[in-house]
Amino acid sequence: MVERNLFTGYSVGESDPISVLHLQFADDTLLVGFRCWANVCALTVVLVMFETMSGLKVNFNKSMLVGVNIPGSWLGEAASILRCKVGKIPFLYLGLPIGSDPRRLSFCEPVLARLTNILSRWKSRFLSFGGRLILIKSVLTSLSVYALSFFKAPLGTISSIESLLINFFWGGSEDHRKISWISWKNICLRKEYGGLGVSQLREFNLALLGKWCWRMLVDREGLWFRVLAARYGVERGRLKAGGRRGSSWWREIARHGNKTHIHGIGTGLGIPELYGFGFGEGKTRPRPAPLPCLEITSIRDNGGGVGRFGRLFNLAETNSCLVVEMASLGWGASGEAWVWRRQLWVWEEEMLGECQSLLLDLLTSQDPVTLDDVKGLIWHSQVPLKVSIFAWQLLRDRLPTKANLITRCILSSEFHHCVSGCGAIESAHHLFLSCSTFSSLWSHARSWIGSSLMDSHTISYHFVQFISSAGGSRARRSFMQLIWLVCAWVISKERNHILRLTKLIASHVGQDQDIFLSVVEGEE
């Protein structure tokens, strides 16, 4: 059809145009062409031949004819010939309005509607914390990937999605909110840093957009790259941003590509390598950036600008070495890693010392958000996820104890007594360690195991002491870890059972809560 000029596709670009005839996405096919009756007749013949040769049937009820700057009367006549419907821009595809402005909050309303249906309140009521966490992770990795991988989501949309996730995780909804005991930022940390490993939407969105920057380096012969080059042009080996005449999608990709110029990538030696990313021509793989390059200073925001150590970079004979190579040659001032074109001046040697200090700080510094051994012990292969999340809250003192509820002005200070009736303030430390009723469980567990008596001032220290009290092999410590998590979970369940029982009796008696609690405490 195309070779005999029976069908004319859509051409992109002026100087070196690229003809786009069709695009395929999974089981969907998009045919693109100019407005003319010859193309309509050619499409009719092609579809009939496809059905005859393949034995498959085209679903015309789901097919649409969409036009850009084409009168509706012409589209109606062409659609009647093709036996399909007339579509309008924007139209929904995979749950997103194609052709709409992705910068508007209304663009992601279909995604928000689907999230609301999936993360409904009745599911949060019948799911444990572990089930909610698994559902949230599955939703983030499946439902919104298509939207976040093509468009930069507005901050308002990300905030709305995170609000839905937060309410669902803590068992609430838009109309019935519950306390967020731990901030969403801490929940999104990795497990080794004290979080639950939930993806942060903004970073997840930027990472998926960075895929396009990477493809510009490794797939310059692809159709999409050639279309962008024909549409916006190439200058100094880089695709132009297009300015105001460019699409908002491409401007965001170009802006994101300029921001992600430097990346730190770990190596097997534990030393980060610095790679420079760009849209330039030449090698299709990222070129390792020299270690003493000035752009290192921008990573830690230590000031000085990009040209801070440019003089040392120009004087260095080994300015193209990798981090691993320079580390093996020696970092000291007399090491072979520093080979100069001439002898350095005194002020240049002072600059070298400053550069060495900066590089050493860059290579040896760690993230200030760390996870101690106690927080790492809550994850056990034989413990349900809901129990591990409970221990995660317990070690942070973020359980709904009466002391925490009074602190948040949810419960009156008159009802601070422990549910066991011991008369003490119900805090996490008292409930799990010093309560005369609940702490007896630890004594029974120690006598059963045969471990020594422990006196801990904090729950975290009690956790470590309990595991290390038995000593022995790794398997025995794992068993002690399991016992501690089970005992803490049993104490929490028993406390909640007593609390529900007292409320049930109070509802039958018909007394106010303050009068009833005083009676219960007096009897016990």
C-alpha cells in the first residue's frame, strides 16, 4: 500500500522528515495517516485482507477514528465507511486521558478513582497491617507505573495518592481518618534503614522518567528517537528542548535529563563510581567521569561551583582514571594516583589538600539515617508480617497506648491507668516490661528457656538482652528472637482483649466510661 502510494502516513519534521504509519501497543494497533478518502479506502481494504488472511476479526465496536483539526462531518462519514466510532481528544487509553494536559490535576483523576476503589475502607477493616502493606506495594508497582513512567505527576496528584495510601495503611478513609503514628517519609525508608520499603512516589516517578534519558544513550536508532530528532532537531549532538512549541511531555523529559547529569553507582569494592550522563553523540554507553572533576563538589553542595578544582583537573595526568583505579594507586599526596604535568605551586597544594578531604568525605561518608541492630531484628522469616510491623511500631513507641493517646489530646488524662488495674500510667515501657500482670510472661518464658534474669530500662535494650542471654549458635539466637516477638504480640493482644471486654461491659451496664473505669480499677 505504501510503496504504491495507496496510503500516505503522517510525516514528522521538515528538513529530514520521518514517516509514521502505524504503532503497536500489545494487542492494540494505531494507524496514522493524512486526511483523504484514499487513505480511508486503503484502510478498509487492509482491514478486510487482515481478517481474510489471519482468520481473526477486528472488533470495530472498540475501534475509533480520531482526528486532529478535522471537521466532525468528515470524521462521521469516514467512520461510517470504516464501521467504527468517532473518537474525540482527549480519549482514555489504559486509564489515562491521552491528549490532555498532564500538568493538570484532572489528568490523573482516573488513576485516583481506581486507587480509591482498590483501597476501599472495608478492605482496610478486614486486613491486618501486613495485608495492607502488601496491597499498597502491589498497587504502587502495577497500577500507576504506566502513568508515572510517561508523565511527570503534579505535586498535588502525588499528595492525593499518598494521602489515600496513608489513610488505607492506618485503617482510615477520606471521610474517617485515623492517627498516622509514623510519618510516611519513615515508612518509605528501606527496611535496613528503619522503614517498610514502600516506594516514594515522587522519586519513583523521576526514576521512571530517567528511563527515557537512558534510552537516548543506548537506542538512538529507535523510531521514537528519530521522531524526536525530526520534530525538535539536534544541536551539538543533543536533542533540543523545543521551547514553547514543544510538548509539555518532552520539555519535562529534557529538563529531567539536564538535572541527572551526575550519578553515583556502587561497585563491588564498595567505592562509588561517578558517571556523566548527556545526550551527546559518540559512545552509546555512559562515559566514566574523571574522579578529580569539579562536578564532584555539586554532589555534597559544598559550594565553590562547578569550576572549583578545574585547575587541578587540567594539571592532572590521570584525569581520566576511574575511582577504583585511582584508589588502587594510592590516595596520599605522594601516591601514584596524583601525577601532575608540572610541579604544583604552594596554593595549588593547599587546593589539593582540600580536594583530597572532599573526596575522602565523599567516599567514606554514610547516610545519616541508619538502622541499629534492634530494628533489624524485627524481621524474622517465621513471623507473620503483621507481627513484625507491630514490633516496628513498638520499638518506636508508636502504639496507641493510653499515654500516647493522652499526649495527642485524644484521651482525657483521667483515664491514664493501665488496663490491668495496677494503677500505673499505661505507657509502652510499663505495659511490656514493668506491669505486674503482663510482665509475668517474660518470667515464665525465661524459666522455660533457662535464661538469666534481665533488668532493662528500654524496650530496645530488653530485646537485645533477651536474644543474647541464651548465647549459643545463630539458630538459637533466631529462636530467642522468635520467642520475644511472640511474647510481645501476646501481651498486646491480651491488653486489647481486656480493653474491649471493659468497653463491652460498660455498654451493657450503661454507665459513663469514667465511672466504669474507676469501679474496675477499685475491684482489681
